[in-house]
Amino acid sequence: MSIIDDLSAAAATPGLPPADRAQLKLAAIDQRTTFVIDRFEFDLTKAWVDMIGGEWLWTGARTAGDQPVMMSGGDTVAPFQDVYWIYGPLIEVRPRTAADYRAALRAPTPADLGGAA
């Protein structure tokens, strides 16, 4: 059971005052760590790289319109939708594996493809 499930279950407790119920529901919403845009789901717990190499991280905050607030370089802050449309495409940052390095070393070179070396 996730924290979202725990908070949602607590909000459904019979006899809970309405203000407490609303606070628990909001807390469950704030714990969401994914965001869907254009049918693509983004894991907000991961770092994302834009088309010019800028790394974007979720600040943990959301806008009034429920957009995740992203930060790049410690000073640039923008809603996820702006990052996606202005700086995208976004690529997940992940550690490189030995298989990644082997694939890069075995990839054909321009000379292998009949081009200039």
C-alpha cells in the first residue's frame, strides 16, 4: 500500500471532520509523483534532460493549476508544461550500464557506412 492509498483510506474514515477529510485528500494529491502530458507519463522522482542538455528536477511543488514546478540549474523555475513545450523533448536521466558502453563501441562509424572517416 502506498502513502497515497494510506492518505485516501484515512480520508474515508467515518466521523472525520470535513476540514480534516479535505486536508488528507489534499495531502494524497500532493504525493503524486507522476505527471501525464500528451499521453506520456513522466516520473517526477527522476531527472529529465532537455534538447540542449539542461537537467530538470521537480521541486516537489505544484502550481495552482496542478502543474509540477520544475527547476534547472538552481535558478530557472517553470511549470512542467512550459518545460515540455519550450525545452523538450525531455529524456530521462539514467545511469549508464556496461551494455550501453558496449553498444556505443560496437556502433557503426561513418566509414563503416560508406561515408567519410
